[in-house]
Amino acid sequence: MSRTLAVPALAALILLAGCAAPPPAGSGASADPGAERSLECAQMVTNSGGLNDRSFNETSWAGMERAQQELGVEVNALVSTSESDLAPNVAAAVETGCGFVLTVGYELVAATGEQAAANPEVQFAIVDEFVEGPNVRSIVFDTAQAAYLAGYTAASVTETGIVATFGGGNQPPVTLFMDGFAAGIDAYNEAKGAEVELLGWDPDSQDGTFTGDFENVSLGQTQTQAFIAQGADVILPVAGQVGEGAFRASLDAGGEALVIWVDNDGYDTLPAEFRPLLLTSILKNTEDAVVGAVADAVDGTISDEPIIGTLENGGVDIAPFHDLDSRVSDETTAELDALRQQIIAGEITVESPSSP
């Protein structure tokens, strides 16, 4: 049974603090695999997007900061800036002697599995991926459920009858959003007798439009320009920082397209100039999940139980419409509330091959 995410939210006010400064990475295994581990400190390793990616590295770190504040655990982040940093940073995290190591994203799957196998006394957790091992907790989110609501919303506000999505790469944490988004559009079409078209993703073939990158903003700008040229006026980028290019393209086009952000509420994390274009955000409550994983480690139990965020446990949802609240009708808002409850009750199942 998966852990719920009901951890009280507090502001992260503590500056970056570390256990000991990580030593240079060695062979990859702890110098003494049987040594007692400190549960007074915890390490986090980012993927190559860095700490302030306005995405899951940033929200994972917010969870680590809260763990420091609420649990008294000293926390430290090892920031990866390229692929060559990944495995050495996980090794360095282990070598600090801390009892908890958090890694973020698909780039760290191999290094996490290797280090977890070599260091069974360390509790590992990984965000947005599944890694098998008796001491690895996978922190994953059924974002298709929330993306369904976002797709329904997008279909309700489009004026051209065309919406679009693109991803950074064809991988489960990305395509899960896209499957849910497509399903929500289909639900709107069925309910309203509409024919809203989706560009950029085919749930049947599980293929679509991908930039091949999560950091190069210009790629997202170019792709969004192409979608706008095809008539799309609502865009869902699932591509980390690349998604900022969707806002840039829309601004250049006079605000022709609205944008849906992912992972966190873009209204709070993106530049203020993007706010008039932000329809909503598909949220993953990574922060609470990370706090919960650290809390369990402090209790002293090594676990492989996954933490799965859903609409029911507050692990996923959509953000408020903020400045664009008037674009979403009261009728649609009521329908979204009903759909949310139907998904929670199991009356609607949002299906995807990538579902956790």
C-alpha cells in the first residue's frame, strides 16, 4: 500500500546546509559498506538540469529543506550540470556517511541502482522513476489523473479548436502527462459534441513531438512557433526548462497561445511576464513526498515501498487559473470538480501504459 502525502506544508526558510562536504568520488562504493550510517544528515543529487530548474529538482530540494526544518536533519545538494557528474555525485553522496540519499530523474536510475546494491544500509529514494532494490523508495506520481483535468480545461477554452503538447523525451514520466491530457480532451469532446484536435501526441501509437532536451529553451520556442502556425492556441510543454520557450513564442506572437505548466505552479516559479499566458499547472506534490521519505528514514526503517501521488492523496492536481480565471466558465469549473471526484471514486480510470 502506498504512502499518502499528507504532510503539513511549511515555508522553506533554511539556507543550504550540508553534512560534511562531499569528498571526491571514489570507486563508487562506500569505503566501509557495513559502517553505521548517520540519520542526522541527508543528501540529494540533482539531474543535469541543476537545482533551480523550476521543475522537479527545485521542488525536491524544497522538500529536503523542509525536512531540515521539521525533522532537524542537515541536508545538502550535490548539483549535476552534465551527464559526467551523475554517477560521481551519487557516489560522493554515499561517501558522506549520511543515511539517506535522494536522486532526481531518469538520468540517475543506473547510478542509484548501483549504489543502492553496494550500500544496503543506506536508504535511497528516487523521484519520478522506479528503481528496484530493498533499500530504494520510488517517488512517482499518477500525473495522468491531473493532466486529464488540464486537458478538459484546455478543450473548454480553446478558440481555434486546436491544442498541442510536446515533451522533452519519449519516456514514461513525460508521456504520462501527455496520455492524461489527451484523455481529458477526448472526454470534453464526448461530453460536448466537440471536435477539439490535439497536436503533438498520439496515445494509440505512444509517439509524438519531442525536443530531445530538457534545458534548451530555444527548442521549446521553435516548436511552439510551429504549433501556433498550425492554429494551436493552448500548449502543454512537458520538458522542464525547455517549456519556457512556449511562453516566449506566444509572447512573440502577441499572446496567441495559452500555456499549461507542469510539476509546480508556474505562477509562483516562472517569470512574472509569463503569468498572463498561464492557464494552469499540472502539479506534483514532490515536496511533501520527499519530506515523508526522509521522515521514514529517520525512524530507522529501510524500505522499498513506493510513494505514489494521486488525486486522492493530494499527490497530484491542477493549480488555480490565477489571472485567467475568467477564461474558465463556472460550468467548466463545476465539471472539473465532478470529474476530480469521479476519478478519486474510481468511476473514471485515466489509463496510460506509463501509469505507476
